[in-house]
Amino acid sequence: MSQHSMSEDAIVTASRLTWAGVVPFIATAIVGAIGFYQAQFLSVFLIYSAVILSFMGGIHFGLVMAGKLERPQGSLINSMLPPLAAWAAYAFWPPLWTLGLLSLMYLFWLNYDLSRVSDKWYQNLRRPVTFVVVGSHFLWFITVASEMRVGTVS
């Protein structure tokens, strides 16, 4: 729940930076699907995805610090779910499972995010960005699954 709205200039900047942050998802997914340095780009993609998912949790941590969320203790605890899930998936699971978990976490966090942050501009930005991000995970999922079938990506 936001107490103060951001300025129009800040909203435009946040939107531009958010969409710029989508570029690595799209670029690595396309390059990976083409087959260019797949293993390296998959690792780059997974690390970037884990970092961004961690950032998504950090948004809520910051909102609590600014006094803009109700139930601050629960919000602080919940804000740790994305980084811990991303880290555990990347550290301990095979890439295909990691892609699936990260995708589910993005969708789960979108739902949680929209239930906690009521700013319309934020909600209108989060939906399409999340679906592009999850779509890039899906492209990687198809790429990795098909390559595993023929035995070229580990």
C-alpha cells in the first residue's frame, strides 16, 4: 500500500529501466535457441534470472523500510522467499528444473506483488514484464529439453 505516489518522471524512468532489464532475458533466450554457446548462455540466463528474482523480493524489503507496507514482519520474511528459492534452484537443481522453478516463482511473486502494491502504474508494468520474462524461461525450457533429447546440452 503506497502512501505517496511517485512523480511522473520517476515512473517513466522506472518503466524504461524495467523494460531495459528484460533485454538480457530475451537476448540470451534467443541466442540459446539458435544454438550459439548454449551452455554458457544458459548459465548467464539462470544467474541473471536469479539476481532479478532476488531484486523482486528486495522491492518489498525496501517498501517495508519506507513504511509503505502493512504487516511489516511478514513482508520482510516473504521478501526472502525469491532470493532463497532462486539460489537453491541454481545451486542444487539441474537447469531444466531450475527454469521451471524460476518461472513459477516469477508467477507466484507477480500474484503476491499485485496483492501488496496497489500503485496502478506498477501493476500495469509488472504484468507484461513478468509474462515476457516467463516466456523467455519457457523458450529456454523448450531449448534445453529438446537438446537433452538429442544430447547436446547438460
